[in-house]
Amino acid sequence: MSKKSQKVSFCGPVDRGMSCCKVESIVSVDERGQMVLPKDLRDKAKIRAGDKLALISWDKEGEICCLYLIKTEHLADRVKDFLGPMMKEV
């Protein structure tokens, strides 16, 4: 995507304080299965050399349709958010 391209948003108005998903970039996979995250995106996400990212997949009807990258330092918080309500019921 060129810098002049408009990024596609998947949420309501940002001024409502809602989190927002958007297409940041289109990346290609090379013949070895590798891809490069663009530098401007790495800078914006504060991803540095040596950082660990968890790859989370979403299965829909037996096929992986979505892949998410989450910094491992934030993964524990997401797990607590997800499991917290279930643990209160136990």
C-alpha cells in the first residue's frame, strides 16, 4: 500500500473511544514462507529486533481465515481478559 493510500477501517467512528481494526499494509510471502512487516508499521507498533510475537489463528468452518500477531508481553493480559469471567464462575 502506498503512503497515499487510504487505510480501510473496520469499526465505527473513532471519536466514540472504540478500538479499531484497519488494514495497515499488504505483505507478500516469499518462497521460504517469510514476510516482512513494513518499517513504518514496526515503528508505530514499537516492534524491535528480538521482540517476541504470538501468532493467533482463527478457524472458521475448518479453515484458518485470520491470523493475529500479539506482542507476548501483552498476551497474558488478553488471556486474563478472556478467562477472568470464566474463573469467577468456578
